[in-house]
Amino acid sequence: MDVDRTSSRSDEEIAAEMREKFLKTMSSLSGQPCTINMFERTVVTAEFQGTNSDLTEFYVRNLKTPIGTFHEHALLRVDDIVDIEI
């Protein structure tokens, strides 16, 4: 197969485009209600706010847990989360 390398995009351009799409997606999720399934069969609900740059923590607001509601922002560790439904 003959590939014209002069017209193909560089890995850096592709990575930049993918990063931009990811950031736009994350931005569009801000403010969306979500259900978070955590280990120990704990289910909480919240309003998704965002994540840190290395995707190890999620920021939420109005976190409702079995022990109460936290109206201010809360930080959830990804290692404690099974999945998130948005």
C-alpha cells in the first residue's frame, strides 16, 4: 500500500484534536445529574462538575449519600467508583 506521508496529519495533530474533543465532552457534562455506583454496593447521586487532569478524581455537587446530602462540592476518588451513569 502506497501512503502519501505529506498529506497525512502528524501524531501531535491527531493527539491535539482528540484532547480538544475530550475537553469539549467533559465540559458538556458539567452540571449533568449522575448516579455513581461505588464499591460495597453504595449508590450515590450528584451533579457532575468535572475531573482533574489525570482523571483520578471527579468533582460533584449536591452529593446525596446513604448518610446525608452534601450541598457543597465533593471530591470522589476514581478508585472508589465502579461506574457513573450520566
